[in-house]
Amino acid sequence: MSETAGVEERTSRGVGRFNLYHPDFLLLIVDLMGAFVFAVEGGLAAIRSDLDILGLLVIAFATALGGGMIRDVLIGAIPPNSIRDWRYPATALLGGGAVFFCFRLIQEVPPNLLITLDAAGLALCAIAGAGKAVEFGINPLLAVMMGAVTGVGGGTIRDILLNRVPGVLRSDVYAAAALAGALVVVVGLRFKVPRWVVMTAGAVVCFVLRMVAVWQHWNLPKMIAAP
């Protein structure tokens, strides 16, 4: 089978009522781990915004799965995994529910640990997004962008729903860290490096870059408006 025919076969699986695409086990686990971490983060943000349990679950769902849904629509994986596979919404709702019922315990978690969890979620979602884009035959440059979209999309939707400036537009090297991790995955897969190796390396690069950026207060260049 030619490469073009293979791409057409993978993308055509999204046509019709059910998408026949099934991610490999490693990609699935990474995707679900990232979704759970972001669901917890979204739930915490909802509680700080004084939302009820329904609002909390909506925010947790959007934070956990919003980036993946945008990615799947853009690469032609329709319907998105978060709609087709019950494990995704179950994971998101589990994370949100855990925050609601265990908030007194979770609110005592040190802020630095929450930043670490956020960096872990960003890394997991970015590499999973890039890996899936590559499987669907997406151009390498765009596959890197899809990794970043997966990592930051859910948090952006969360901030918009909570009427806040999206963190990706103001946080220290946030989207850039997702791009770096996704780039490692795409390049590694391009050169036929074992998947588990490139996904581990991509996650480490994204996580470490994000944590160092927070520690050192790194920011991308920006213009200062004249008074």
C-alpha cells in the first residue's frame, strides 16, 4: 500500500457514524492520563470561581478534552475520541468529581505541586496530540502544531468560559513548551525511533522546559506599550 493510500485509509475512517480509528495502548494511556490531570485542574478553577457541581463538571470536561476535540476535528478524526470512546468523558468526569468530593483534601495541596501537575498534563497532552497527528498522516510541521493545540486548547476554553484572559497568552513559556515536546515526538517518529522512546523524550522536554520557565520566570519577548 502506498503512503498516500495509507493516509487516505486512515482519514477516511472518520467518515460515517463511527470512527474506526483505535489508538495503540501507549497513546491511549498517555491521552487518558493527560485528560485526568487537566480535569482536576479545571475542577479546581471552577471551585475558585464559585461554580456549582454542574458547572464544575462542565469546566472539568472542557479543560480535559477540549484540546483533543479541536485536534481531532482538524485532522479528520471524526467523531472525536472524547465523544466516541466512553473512557475519555468518564476520565474527565472522574477527575472533576474527585475534586468536588475531595476538595478539602485537594485545597491543601501546595501550589508548587499544582504547577507540577499542570506541567505534567501539558506534556502528556502535547505528545499524545502530536503522535496521533502523525498517525493520521498530517504534515510534520502541522503535526507539531496539533500537539500544541492539544496541550493548550482545553485550558484556553476553560479560561474563556470563566471570563479570564487565557493563560496560554500570558504564562511563562507555556505553548512554547508544548511545541518543543511535540517537535521531539514528530522528529523522532519521522526517523523511526521507537514510539515509547520519543514519547518519553518529548514529555520530558516539555515538562522540564515548563518547570524551568516557571522557576526562572522566563517569558517570550513582548512589546511594551508607550505610556
